Amino acid sequence: MTRKIIVNLYMTLDGYADFPKYPGSDIQTDEPDEAFVDMWINNYDSVDTIIYGRRMFEVHTNFHSEAARKPTDPKFLFEFSRWLDRNQKIVLSHYMTKTDRQNTRFMKGDLTEIVSALKQEPGKDIIVDGGPSVAQEFIQRGLADEYWLLVFPVILGRGKQYWGTMLNQQTLELLSIKKLEYGELVLHYRTVR
Amino acid sequence: MRKIELHTYITPDGRTEFPDYPGSEETEMNPGPAFTDKCARHYDSIGTIIPGRSACEDRQSFWSRAKHRDTEPGFYLDFRRYLDRSQKKVLSRSLMHVDWHESRIMKRGLSEAVGLPKTEPGKNIATGGGSMLAGAFIQRGLFDKYFLKQQTLKLVESRAFKSGELFLHYATVREKNINEMNCRIARGMEGGNS
């Protein structure tokens, strides 16, 4: 089995990469919601590598490394941080070469070549949590084997789009759909090749 | 209260197309759940449709009652009847004449069409149309200040069909403290004949 590339997208109904406010968006709980379970926790055993763009890497380091956790944070977030810390993190960056964060590698160059190199390395599946421009690059080049979409019940009207123009359509197979408490949808697609 | 409904077909990346995919070509003699949810169950509640020029021409050439064939599935005829009896407010600056009964050309465009529900009683109003028309409706709904914020939606219903299509039904959640312009438009959008 080759390693799967799983792309996580967090978007409004009109395809913008954002975390908008809507009734229910601010409610914090001690337990992870179903989207978090599907997109992260269920993958703890099958994934060992995360791909970030430079900005998303900084966001994740500032908020989700174990060192950045607050004592009041729920237990599942501590587990998430420990899992992220021990996983391999690939940062796509043209100029960044150093970080204090453990298990981190910087890569630059052609994305298709980077991905095929990673797929040839031994290891488990790979999650792309890249931010809109990195995600768009994966989509346009057809590099994703699976997509997890968290769709917020909002038409935002502006922002950074995940979807770009492509010459050929990509056909998907819908693997699952979940409707969450506040109207978010969790969609899981596989790319049909 | 009379409502304006957007009925649209999109790919997950928001393009209004009918692409080929496994299952897309199957024609069945009975309406599938997708057709039932999307069309058939609205026959009674919709009295007016607002197509753009090209959607009107496409629909008329394929779906008008006159194109009925005896060999086609029975539910096609129901759809033909529904389209025929609906009032068709066609948005077009260039069309001079539509040869389809219950049709009227709205030369002044969207503002004329959106003004309709306030002045005329009747059933709900549906617009499908292409991406241009749908986009114009969405933007008008968010007009001005509203557009600079965001439109919050409530997911009323969601279903997945056998070949992987999703049916999503959202309602617009309107904010109370919007400015006067927006209130006027919001009421216009929702009708209210009082």
C-alpha cells in the first residue's frame, strides 16, 4: 500500500477557507466534536506525517504544540498536541529552514516531485493541513487521494478560495457525510483515478 | 409568506455544471430521490420561476409540454406540466418574445423580478438559472452592508444519494439589526403582502 495523501479543507458553503462565526461556532466543549474525531483522532494510528504551508505551520506551532497548551485546555487537545509533536511535519517553504519544533523538515521545489518522493519513503498516510494556497495546489495537481471537508453553514462572499481553475474534472466518490449539531457538514471523498 | 428559493446544481467547487461521473448517465423510468427532493416535491409550493434567457431557452426546447414523447418516463410529463403552468419571469434585455405560455420578459432585470413578491400574491418563487443569475441573487441578498459581513445559513436537511450526489437544503438566517436598506430588501425577498 502506498501512503495516502489526505487533504483537510475547512470552508464556507461558497468555498472560502475561513472559520466564520455562526450560531454555535463559539461553543467550546471538553469533548472533541465529530469533525475533529473524523479529521484527526481517527487517523492517529494510520497517519504519521503532516504537510503544512509555512503560515499554517506557524499557526499550528503557536497553538497546538504541547508547549503552547494551557492547563485549562481539554484533555483531547493535549493528546492532539503530543500526537502532532511526535509526527513528522513537512513544511513547504521557499525560505524558512529552521525551527525549534521537533520532527520538522523543510521542503521546497516542485510539489508533484515532493509528493512522489514522500510516497516512496516508508511510512504511514499523510495529512495535508496546508492553508488555502497549499491545498489549492494539491487539488489542481490532482495529488489528493482523499478529501475531508468541513463545510460551515455560511456564504462568506469573499476571502481565499480553495478551489481554482483546472483543465480536467476530478471525479470523486462520496465515502461519508455527517451533519453536525450546528449545521456543519463533514464530507469525506475519495479521488477516482 | 412567499419565499424566493434558489434551486441550483453545483459541483463541490461551486461550478454550475452537469459533469459525467459514475452514475450520472443512468436514466430511470421512476424519479430517483434526487429528482424527487430537488423538483417533484416543490410542484405544489412553487408558482413562479425566474429563469435567465439561456435557461429559459434550454428548458423550453427540452421540457415544454409540446416535446412530450410517449416512450419517455411518466414523471417527465409531470415536470413538463409543472413548468408549463408556472409563471415564467424571464430575465433578459435582448429577448423580444418568448413563445411559451405564462411567460413574461423582465427587461429591467433582477430589480424588477425581486420586486415581484411584494406586489403580487402567489406561491413561492424559484430561481435556478446559471451561475451568473444565481450569483446575482446571492449578491443581492447580501446587498451592501450585508455583503460585507456574511450570510449565515441554517442547514435544514441533507441527504446523500446512491451515486454520491448530495442534496442540501439551507435557509437564510437573517439578522435583526441590519440597516433600513437591507430590511427593505429582506422583506422584498420574503414577500409579505400586508
